[in-house]
Amino acid sequence: MRILLALDESARAVDEAVKLAAERGSGLTALFVQDTTWHDYLGSDWLSGSNARGGYIEWAAEHDMREAAGLPELLREKTRGIDFELKVASGRVPEEILKELASGAYDLLVMAQPFRRGLEVLRDTAAGLIPKLPCSLYLVREQKD
Amino acid sequence: MEERGFLGKLAAIVPGLAMMVVTLYLLKQVVEPWLAGVAVFGQKGYITKSIGLNYVLMSILVGMAYRNLLFRGSIPGWAAEGFRTTRLFIKTGVIMLGSLYTIQSLAKVGGLAIALIVAFVFGTIFFVMWMGKKLGMDRSMVGVMGAACGVCGVSAAIATSPGVKAKPAEVALAIATILGFGIMSMFITPPIGRALGLSDYQFGAWVGTGILNSGQVLATCLSFNPAIAPGTAVAYGEIWNVVRVISIPFVVFFITLWYWRGEAQEEHMSLWGILKSKFPIFVLGFFGMTALSSFDMLGKEGSETLHMLRDWMAWIFGIGMVGLGAYIDFGEIKKAGGAPLKIGVAAGTLKLVLSLVIILLFIGKEASF
């Protein structure tokens, strides 16, 4: 069975997942989800024109992609000797994590708490996932700013 | 993703929109008249007039209850498209509001509005820059908070963020702060205005200057006095709102310039480019309606056309207010914190209090409208 690591800004969560995978001798999949929920979040903003709103949503998506660009190299470096793969998805973060877990290939999910990726900083990602999880969960505590 | 045709898109809007319309109908036509007849402390109309629990405030409250209680934090797929029309309703309403003015009346009150807005917008931006430096905050976040606190909350924050390279996660926290403060202002300012005996003119000028988010200025004015006619709170508040909206591209230019002057690497930008991409075009519709009204093309004051137009506006804004409430997610707002929260609360409180003091000291009860 494999470990699924939900990626956010946390380096600690990555280190913990890599450590666990090495100790257990299991494979590790890192999932990077590009948050696409800005469109809904800005729904109440009646003032800005579609250019300004669209410009921002584009900027947020580009920012996520730039963050993802350096990940493969960084993660491969950290996961030497471990069966590792990186997956990229886009959508609402908890939904994409659950979709990946639904494959049945995982027995453990590792993620940071609080989870910092796009609009998830405003949501309790882990609390929303817990009732629906088909596997165990390891939350890596992050210091608040 | 599955592509829908025009009819499919229209059908997707119906359930959510129907929910907003039915909600407003019940609140406006059934609940408010009933509440107006209930006697409290031996006084009929105490709830709707003295407490101010009119259909506008109830629409926002019910919208909030839908989002946070009924929908448990997120608008479900079947209603999402309908609720998304909120933006369209409020924008249409604001364009129609242009009919409350004439070019002459705008010229009379507009000068004061411009002076107050320019002073408060740039005063707030400088305050945020100063406080951000004191707190050791990231420059890009100072830029976003400066725009958000200075001009019009969410719109200004998203217009500025790409230019100052703000991280989306931090923009989300900044927006949560602004919305949280705006919601609080939306509920506390009408009772304060009534307690201080502010006129519609004074109240409109106060909240138009002092409240951070423009959507909430509109909601607050309508909550203070739901009447839509020349000389009401919404008529005055909206002049301030429109001046703020027009200032967005200039503020974005100023803040982006400030940001890049402090960075080693410079980025090319032009005011014209920012104006083209950030200018809210619907404002032209607002002025178009003012022009029609100035030449009596919508009928004289008291005409059937104007009466009908104002009646429509009440319904259009009412539907928009249900939607506005439904986009308020307490779970998300609760997550606001850190330096953006400190700056937002400090700048927001200062702006609200200082603008009230100026209104009380220098603005008379009646405008020469």
C-alpha cells in the first residue's frame, strides 16, 4: 500500500511523509492540486469588471503553476530510494484528494494542518475530509504565522 | 467539463434565482408588513422603523442563513449558477440608480464627495503603508491591504494583487478580513446613525466614506432607509460609491508604482494600460442614466415611469441582497488573522470613526440636491 501526500506550502509535511515511506518501505504519491474555486469565492464582488476578475483568477492559477514547476526536482531529490510519483490535479482540494484516494491504492494520507493552498487557508481542509476518508490520516502540525 | 448551450445555461440559473426571488417576495410582501403591524413597547412599527429590521436587512440575514446553516458553508451545485446572478442584479440596480440624479445635482454634491474620498482613500493607503512597515509585513501584502482598506475592499484587492505579486493564499486572508470588518460595519452603522440622528445625507456620506467594501455601503444605506428616491441614504451613499469605483484604476497604478520602486527588478506599466483593464465600465451606464434624467427623458419627478423604475430597483436590489448574504461564509471569515487582520481592523476603525467625526463637524443635515 502507498502513502498519499497532499502538497501545500509545508516542508514539514513533505519531510514527515518521506520519513514514513522510508521507514515502512512503502511507495509515496505526492498530489498537487491547483485551486480552481476563486471564481465562486469572488462571486459576491459585484464591482470589478470581468477583466479585473479574470486577470486575478489567471494570476492565481499562474502562481500555483509556478509553485508546481519546481516541485518534481525538489521531491525527487528528497525521495531518493523511495518508489515516488507526483500527480497534479485541478479543482477543489478536498474533492481532488478524495478522488485520488478512491483508487484504493492508499492506506495513509499525510497533510499539513492548517493546510495552505489557495483558498484552503480559509477552510478547515482536514475537518472536511475526516468523515469521508477511506484510509488513516496523519496531520502534520504547522506553526501559525 | 461539459459544455452547456444557451438554454442549458439559462435552465441552470433558474433554481437558485427562483430561491432568491421567492425569499425576497416573502420578506418584502409578507414578513415586513406583518412586522410593521406588531406592537412592541406599545408602538407599532417599532421593529421595522426603530430597530431597522426591514426587508433589506432581513434579505441579507436570510441569505447568510442559507449559506451558513441550510447549505452548511457552500452553495450547492443546483443553486450556484442562480446565486451567481447576484452580481448582475446589483450592477443593474446601480446603473438604474443613476436616474436619481441630474448632472446639476451631481455637480453640487460630487465636489464634496471627491474631496472626502480622495483624502480618505490616500490617507488610508499611507496609514496602511506606515503600519505595514512597523509590523514588518511583506510589501506585496501591504499593497493589497492598502488598496482593500483605501478603496473598495474585494474589488481593489483583486485588481491590485497581480501587479504587486501577492500570493493567492494571502489575498484570501486579506479579503476575509475586509469582508469581516465590512459585515460588522453593515450591522452597527445604521443603529449608530439613528442614535445620532443623522440625516440621510449625513449617513450616506459617512458610510460612503467609512465602510471598506462598496457592496456593503449599498446594503447599509438601504438598511438605514429602504426608500429609493432622490435625497435618500442610498442616493447619497451611491455618489460616494461611484467616486470610489472610479478611483480604483488610479489607486492600482499608484500602489503598483510604489511596489516596484522598492524592488530591485522593475516592471513596465502604464496608467492607460491599467485604466483599460481595471476601469469598471458599468459606471458609464450609471452616468448614462443620469444624462437621461437630466434631460427629463425618463419623465419628470413623480411621473409613472420614474415610479415604476424605482419599484423595479427595490426588487432588483432586494434580490441582490439575498445573494450578497449568501456569499458571506462565517467559516471562511473566522480564519482571518495575522498582520492583515491587525491592519484591517486598525485602518477600518480609524476610517469609520474619523469620517463620522468629520461628517458631524462639517456636513450639514441637508444637501443642496
